[in-house]
Amino acid sequence: MRKTVVLSALSALFFVQSHAASVTEKTVNPSSVTEKPADKISQEFNVRITLVDIHGAPVTGGSGLRGYWAQNVATGEYYYPGGQEDEDKFENLPAGTYTFGAYPGNWDGAVSKTVTLSSGNVGPDGYIVVTLTYWVE
């Protein structure tokens, strides 16, 4: 009986994960961005992820996080930074509201944050900084 319950639970989990993986995913690659027609001007933004600990101090050194993601709240579309696994920069994100998060490590993770990208948030280096709170067990 117990074996049947465990196998049923695993089957349900597999189904949910495979269904969730079918959501539209997109990697942002600056070289693949094409110019928009003049009549359809849309603003794009560059975003950099930074980490702070639960006390607000910057996290220095490496973390066990396995990368970052951004999900457009309106469309549900996922974006990933290009390049290396630990890349913390998203380039040419279309304007909108995004939830930014991190893939957790074995014993650590980061709290997701929802941010609306706007020109008022762009810093002098051309990036909007999104700060995630890092935690470790």
C-alpha cells in the first residue's frame, strides 16, 4: 500500500514538472536582437542582479546559486542571462514588470523580487540593479 502511494505521488510530481517545463522560455542574446520598426518603438533595459544577506550587507565571494532567471509578469515568458552559469546580467529586456529569482544551490537560495523596469531606475552604468536577499541554511 505504501509503495503504491509513493509511486502515485512520484508520478504526479513528474507530470507537474513536465507540464511546467513546457512554458515558453527565452534566452536574451544581444546579438540576436533585431531593430524595431520606427512606428513600434519599445524600450529595452539592462538589469544586473546583486545579492545581500538577511541584514542587508552585500554578499562577497561565491555562492552556491546555479544562475538567475526573470519572468515577465504579463506574458509569463522566461528570460535568462546569456553566457556563463553565474552570469548576473540581463541585457535588452523589453519594458515591463518582471519577477527576478535565482536557482537555489544545495543549501542556499535567494528570495525572488518583482520589479517594474523604467527609465527612472537606470543607474549611471546603464543598468537597473535588482537586489535579491540571499539565504543559507
